[in-house]
Amino acid sequence: MAIAYSLGIVKGSYIPIGDILELRELTRYRVNLVEKRTQVKNEIDFRNCRIQDRTRRELMEKLSKGQELSEEDKSELEAMLGRKLQSN
């Protein structure tokens, strides 16, 4: 390969210097941080979803059996529905 380079058949690699090198490194670092942030968000969403699914199942089971909901259950149900429940 060195012979081909010395004869001008193959061009040498471009090696950035100065500001260009720094920008490339910063860009790679930012991409890495964004990927890590996305991974953490997805993990939080997955865990939160599992917790919410369990809570929803428990609440639906209580409602289907006609059991009285505690204040905590009512507030969780209101949070899931995004509105206040009507009191009877």
C-alpha cells in the first residue's frame, strides 16, 4: 500500500486538525450522550409502564368486585384518567 501511495495511485487519508477535529469529537460525544439519554428514558418508561399496568389491574379488579377504593386508589385513578372522579 505504501508503494501505491508513493506513486500517487492511492490518495492519503484526510486527518482533520484543529477546529474540525474538535468539532467532530464534540459531535460524537453529543450523539453518545443523546443515545444514553434515550436509553434511560426508555428504561424509565418501561419500568413505569409495568408499575402502572400492575396498578391498573389491581384497581380494575377492585372495581369489578365492587370493593371500596381507598383515597390513594382514587387519586391514582384520577391521575390515570386525567380528571376528578364524581363523588356519589
